[in-house]
Amino acid sequence: MLRFLISDSSKNFGEEFERPDFLDSQKSDLREFLDCANKLNESTLAQDPSILNKISIQFGNSGIRSVGSLPPDEQVEVFLHRLRPIYLNNERTNFNRIINLVSAHINHSQIADTFRLWKQEYDGRAMQDVFTIAVDKTILNSQEFLDNYLNALEYHRDKERREKIQRVTEHYPLEVQKPIVLLLLFYRLSAINRLAALIELCFQCEGGKQIKARFSYPAEAV
């Protein structure tokens, strides 16, 4: 049995409720997701968030340039390879599939609201609440752009998507697109780690140990 105590100090709200343990078939997918998340976090890129302090894009009369430093391509390639089973839609460990599985099992409105925030962090919408990078009708810090970039240049060599990326390069060269992709990947990593931490906590608390959760933004389970 999973026992939850959730609270929101901003609304003076608290509630206790119980849910059954995850089914064995669900646990198998959840444990595989945790394994994928752990391997992703073991990559050199994931272990060095200071990279985000080193990237910089300069807008000037001479055009748009990347003036910061980027990690070696090999580090990004390893990260993307390990992200693949969480990223690809047809994988059992796909992020959205796993978070929907957990949300449906817990079946609580406030926790579902928190999961929606994590999804927005994962797909770039949370970043767009802070700033937006766009050219014509294409938003670069978005799920759609990342999908096009990865399927054109990394995971696949999709011709149609390559044409879309080529149109973007008329305004934002590839060396400028790379730091934007890095930002999207680190936002995605953060959402993955939030979900993985909650799943780990649920497994640790099987048998009736209370799961205490405090919700705010950024939402986190403690």
C-alpha cells in the first residue's frame, strides 16, 4: 500500500490518502525507466550542469553568433544515445507514457497538476514562460524544434525535417542552434529526474511507509 501525505503551504492545504502498490507489470516498466534515467545521469554531460553557464548567443549587426563554449560532440552523442529510450514515442520507457502511468495510478488532482508542470518542463513550454526564441512561425525552444533537430541530424536523417532545420539556419546557424538544443536537453533532464525521484520514493515506501510530498513550482517530492 502507498500512503501519501500531500501539502501546499501557500494554500494551507493538507490531505492523506492511500493507493495500492503498483502492479508487477507496471513495476517492470517503471524499473526499466529508472535504469534508463540512471544511465543518462551517469553521462559526462548530465554530470556537468555548469555547461549551461558557458553557453552564450550574441545578437548583433553582424548577425547571430554562438560566443560561449560548447561541450565536445562526443559528450552530446553519448547523452542523446542514453536519452533515446526515454525520448522515443514507441518505447515502453517513454517519458510521457511513464508519467501518465504514474498519474493514472495515483489518481489525485493536485499530483496530476504537478505532473502537468513536469511535462511542460520536459517539452520546453516552461522555458517559453521565461523567454521565447523564434524565427518566422518556428519557436526554437520547443518540443517541435527539438524533434525536428534530432530526427534531422542525430537520431535519423529525415529529409523533410532536414529541410525545416535548413530553413532555420538562414537566420540561426547550426552553431547557434546547438546551445538552444542543450538548454532543451537540460530542461528535459530535470523533468526526468523529478519523475525518477518520485518513482524511487514510491518503491521505497511500499508497505505503508508514508510518502510526504510538498507541492510548489518547481514541484518536488520530499
